[in-house]
Amino acid sequence: LSENPSAIHLLEKNLDKVDWWCLSHNPNAVHLLEQNLNKINWLRLSLNMNGIHLLEQNLDKVSWWRLSSNPNAIHLLEKNTNKINWFQLSENPSAVHLLEKNLDKVNWCQLSSNPNAMNILEKNLDKISWWQLSENPNAIPILEKNLDKVEWLWLSSNPSIFKLKKSPNFI
């Protein structure tokens, strides 16, 4: 319940029952976290897209590994590139500009699942993880051109296959 963004009204009335580990990840609970700094789980808060200001005030407590996957933390990561976890950053949809400048640090498996990395992936077909790409909702144009590499089992979980207009290549 503590991680449920819609349960804030219940949590506010029952602070003695709150699971602070879960609450630290709840994007709607930042006001409760601000009032209970000593109970924050900083690793989980590093994933919280609405908790960036708390992290900025407590950089010594940030989990840079987790923060590297947080789309709202790009400005912090740009200022602390030596602390970036490139594995995590490779899946961050807001980090494509950083990844383009550091292709030698990219994790290609993670990048293949990044919905905003299509331009990078199209230029590096030999580095793609095809099972990850097959699940990527923005990858249909690349997959259509590389049917011999599609991982059909993983493609079946891709929500974008239902948006195709009777593509002769897939259906």
C-alpha cells in the first residue's frame, strides 16, 4: 500500500503503518518524505521521479546506480558523470544525448530496450540485443527490416504489434 500513488490519503492517516522502504519510491509521497527525512530509503528515493529536489539536497545519500535510470535526474547526472552507472543509464529514455556521446560505455542490451534510442540502434545493428529490441515498443520499423533477427517470443509481448496496420511483414 505504501508504494501505491493513489493511497496517500490512507497513508497520511496511518503513518505508524507506513512501509518507508516502499513509500520512498512513491511519486505522490514526497511531502511525507520531506517531513520524515530520517525514514527515507535513499536507494528507493533515487528511483523516485518526484524526489529529485530531496536528492539534490542530500547528494551524499544518493544511489548513483539507481539514479542513473531516473529520467528526471539527467541534470544531476550531467554534473556528476564520474558517478554514472552506464548499464542503468543505457535504459534511461531521457539520457540518449549522453549515450550518443559515450558509445564506448553503453550497455547494448539495455540500450536495445530504450524506447528513445532508435537513432543510435539503427546505426549499430551489429550491437543490438534482438530479444530486447523485439520487446521495445518503438522498434517496429527496425524489426520490420530485420525479420531474420526478430525474437518472435519476445515480440509477442510488444504492445506495438497491435497497432500495426496489417503489415505484410508481420501479420
